[in-house]
Amino acid sequence: MTGRTDLPGELWTAATVYLPDRLSDSVTVLFGFPGGGFGRRYFDVQALPGYSQAEYHTAAGFVFVACDHLLVGDSARPHDPLALTYENLAAANHATVEHIVARLGEGALVPEVAPVRVVKTVGMGQSMGGCLLTVQQANHRTFDGVAFLGWSGIYTNFPTPDGGRATHPLPTRGTDLHPIADKVLGVVAPDEDQFRFCFHWPDEEPELMEADLSTYRPFSGVVRGDDRTPWGSTTVPPCAVTMMTEGAVSAEAAAIDVPVLVGSGERDVIPDPRAEPSAYRSSSDISLVVVPRMGHMHNFARTREHLWEHISLFARRLPASPAQ
């Protein structure tokens, strides 16, 4: 990513490309961008069978690419994390997509894999990844269709166990983040109970749910992204704390003119899912799915395949890229 953003120094992003067993000469590529506190392995949970979204989509013939943002997972950590604006993070993600699509087309990704023609690309962003995908698509027009999963183009906000919404004040986009740079997640949701209520449906597998929640407990000894929570990331771009303010990226959402899929859990950070189409005023093709018995972290829910199937159907019905 060196030279592809306004950030100085040598930069790179980490991505994992999952190929179907039988790779046709024309493919649709799905790109997944994770939320705050999570890395690219959120899309390939291997702790229990059946929890890998990447495996689900490659079994259906798609190429799936899971990506770490800058300062997330195995990607580069810029010298000044506070310089990681929405725009810089989105520009790096756009460059990641361009690089991988080009290598697939050249047959340069893996020596044994012949060149393929990428006929469609679909971007999906979970939570923070949805915010950055909004900016990426508005600024760079990267994808033929975009899926926003657990992200609101209007107002992203945590539900509370009493039936309300979080009311603690958060800094807005463009403000000075120095006082909170090292405690982003604690500013967004101040206690484990709020994470438990919003992130996870009660009937989820305890092995996954409790491991994930333990990282929010003081002195638990579990670090996000370790062997017990490989789907997590120890680092989060500080700008994540500004994403849960009303209209954070409303101008960018209104500029998106490709088909949009909005995916929400029954209990999620989208206050009014049925209002979401109004955020994407330039798109003439907007779909919505609200999945029962699903919390904000969709891929841990027992009903996860319901959402994955909607993403597959969305990708299949998209017209091929005009460039193809």
C-alpha cells in the first residue's frame, strides 16, 4: 500500500484468498472487511465446523477474499495511528482489491492457478468494515455491488438490555482522538454486559461466545487475536470511535449508485433496518434482510447461513461489470 494513501512509510495490508475446488475461467469475487476488534479470520472461524463464511461461499463457486484493514490483524501499523482517517483506510482497501483482482487475472496469485476473468466483484463490510466500505465505494467505485452487514448508513448505535439505545456521547468524525486512542472499544461500549447483549444471541455456542466475550473482562488473560480468539484483532483504528455518531458517512452513503444489500441481525446496531434504503439515495436496487436469532456478530449466530445465502443470491443476480 506504500504510496496509495496520504500516509508516510512502508505500508501493506494482509488478505487471505479462498478459492473454490473447481475454479472456472470466469469468477465472481467476494471481499470481506471486518468490524472493530475483529480481523479477517472472522470470515473463516475454524474453532467449530460450519462457521467459516469463506468455506460456505467457495463451496458455491465464488472466490472469497478476507481482508485486514491497516492497523488491524496482520496489516501494517502506521507510525501515527491517528492519521488513519476513513479516507486513508478506504484508499488502502481499494488498492488491496485492485491488486488481488489483477493478480487473479494474470494468474500470478498462486503458481498452480491459471489466469481467470473476474466478471463481478462484491464488497461486504461488517460493522466498522461497513463504514469504511461506504467511504471506499463512494470515493473509488470499487465494486459492482456492496453489502453492509451490521452497519447503518443513517445512525449506527448499540442497543441496551432495557430496550433503549446507548446514549453516552462519542466524538464526531474529524475531532482530536488523542485522549482515547488506546481504549476505542471501551469508549464505544463501556461494559461486557452491553457487548454480550448486542454482539451475541443467547443460544450461540458457548465455546465461541464466551471466548469472544472474555476479551472484554479485566484480567481474563485472553487477548483478542490469540489462539483462543483468532478472529479478533488486538488493534483497532482510533477513528472507529467516531463511527457511531449520527450521519457519520451519510454523504458517502447517498453517493453509492450500485446495488446495495443491508443485512441486520434481529438485535443489532441498526436502530430501524426498514429505514435503511433511504440512506442510499443514488442506488436503484436496495435489498434488506433481518435475520432472526442473530446478534451483531452475525457469523457466530446459529442462523448465520440464512444471511450467507442472501449474500450469495445478491452476488449472483448482479449484472457483470461493464468493464468485462
